[in-house]
Amino acid sequence: MKAAIIAGSRTPFVGANSAFAKLSAVDLGKEAVRDALARSGLPGFRVNHVVYGTVVSDTQAPNIAREVGLAVLPKSVPAVSVSRACASANQAITGAAEMIEMGYADVVIAGGGESLSRIPITASDRLSRSLVRAAKGKTLSRKIAAFRGLRPRDLVPITPAIAEPSTGETMGESAERMAKENGISREDQDGWALRSHRLAAAGTRDGRLTKELVSVYVPPDYETVVSGDAGIRIDTSSEQLAKLRPVFDRKFGSVTAGNSSPLTDGASAVVLMNGEKALAEGIEPLGWVRSWAWAGLDPSGQLLQGPAYAVPIALERAGLSMKDIGLMEMHEAFAAQVLSNLQALSSKSFAESELGHTEAVGHPDIERINVMGGSIAIGHPFGATGARLTITILNEMARRGVQFGLITVCAAGGMGFAMVVERR
């Protein structure tokens, strides 16, 4: 039995420390899950499981899936949180599909949420140990003694690392290196970023992107209503993008804030169902999960090139080739990463040396890739993007009458994801 996606929804995506600054990832997840369930037309008691992703976990609510589920669904519905960096929502969706295909569930809600406005700030190891000893001290003198030996540097707060633990290189630095190694020019990167904003603006104006959104009424007074993605730059231009300075290599670099995805808050959710039962109940799926694949690379190499390795596996598992793909959604962490992966997919030498193929995998015409822009314009809440890509492509496949679509995501740790979805 195949898993069908019968509904999906997401919050608007807004820049970190802006409109959603007072909302947690759990708060945002509740909005997305509640609306996705409403769109499905199913009552909450039909849901068998929740699988939900996040990357920067809230130390006060580490199982985001359970907290979201408790707020929206019957308390008897179990939930599990997953984390696979920027592909966390994709992990949630494939995990849900596996449950359905194994016969362990009929209806599963999957997705992810992220609040980069509320990243946990921790203490140094020395200060943390001192605080524990002080808490155990039975007298004031013992509590005070617990802090002896601390130095000023021990009092400096620690924010979550954005670098690869294995290499110390940040994702942006890796994108910069990929741009250099693969000959991706600044002009081409800015051109892709401009395309992303223009297409996202067009998709917003004609309602294709806003169709997938649920408006969020922001507490505590609920007078502020966020109903659209905040990062889309309608008035940007090649000239404006060209003025931005490189971030990761200030002297010789080409990766800028303008051709990179911004830090973003948001959440998304899809409802998956046993396809046979959906059809028997008269429910028309948005689409079906045909196949998927994961790939892993050496993080010290081309960290964000994982999609180029995952795509051919997903296509082979689907029994398809690239010529069958009508639309493609590729997560835009950086324009350099997108262009590097497209370059690899179209390269015969890459196929021969890296994949053991005799011909290039290929990719759809550019006009059929990210047709309503991508993460550079729309935003990238780490845990939510994978489900956003899924909702976006399925809605557009229905509008265009496309049978097969392809989703790809690069992720920290040198991982890549690809999934083939279809409409019947």
C-alpha cells in the first residue's frame, strides 16, 4: 500500500527576530498542524501518529512532535520528533510514509517547525558544573564556594554552533568553497537569487503561494496578523544584489547575504494517508509518495552536493528517468549550492566518476525548477522547509497537470535527499 499526501499547510515564513520572535517552534507547529488537519477533512481521532522535525531543539520542550500533538490532537496519539538538519521535515515525511506502507498506520501527520528567534543559550561547562554544585550546597558558604576558580571567559554564554563538528567549517564557508571549485560565478549566483525573488513575488501576487498558508494571529493581543512570507524582495534588482559584500570570504568570495537563504521562523505540516483507504473514502490525494533516497558525503568535501548523489537513486527506485520529471523543487540554501548541484546533474564526467553511470543524470529545463521561487526568497526555517517544498510542488503539479515531480534538499553533515512524488 502506498502513502498518499491528502493535505498540507504552512505558516508564513518570516525573518528571525521579527514578527514571530515571541513564538516558539511548538507554537508555530500547532498552527501548521491544526490547519493541515482541517484541510484534510479528517477528525483528529483518525490520526495514528505524529512525526515532526526540528533542528535547534527547545531545551524546555525537546519532543516538539508530542507538544504539537497534545495541543491539536487527542492525547492518545503518539508522537516522535526527528532531526536531520535542513532535511528534518523530509525525514518526518518519509518516516510517516514508511509507517503507512508497513501497515502500522493509516493516517500520519508529518512536517517540522523552527524558531531561530529563540535559540537556546547555554553556559560553559565550568559554569554549568559550578551551578550544579551550588544547587547541592547545604549552606550559603558551600554555595558560594562552588563558584571559586571561575574566570570571566567561563561566564560567556554559548550559542549553538553553526559549523560542522567534524571540520569546523560553516555551511556558508562550504558554499563559498564549492563556488570556487565548481566555477560558479558571482553573476550567476545573483542571477539565481533575483530569479527566486521574482518568481516568489509572482506566485504571491497570483495566489499560488498564499494558497498554502495559514494566517497567524500573534499573541498576546492577537491584533498583529501575519498572512504572507516576509522575505520576498519585490523591488530587488541585479544592481542591488551586486552591491552586497561577500560574507564568508570578504576579499575573493562571491557568496553574499543576497544569494543565500535567510535565517527564518516558520512551520509546516502534511497529512499522509493510506492511499487505498483515501480513495475508498472519496478523498482525492494531492499526490503520492513514489520513492525517495538519502545520500551521505564527506563533510570536508563538497558538503552541499548531496542531492546530486541522491537524485539518481530516487529516480531508479521510482522506475523513472529525468525526462519523466515535469517539475522540480530544489531547496535553495545558497545559489552556489543550487548551481553546483545542477552542474553535477548535467555532467557526464560527474556521472561516470561519482555515480558509475555512463550518461549524465540531467535535470528538467530551468523553467520547470523552483517555478515559484525558493528558499532564498521565501525563507528557510530549518525544520520546516522539506514539507514546504512538498506542499508547493504538489499544488503546482495539480495546477499544471504534471504527473511526476522531484524534490531535493541538501543538509548539514554532508547529506542529501531526493523524493519523487506523483499525481494519478
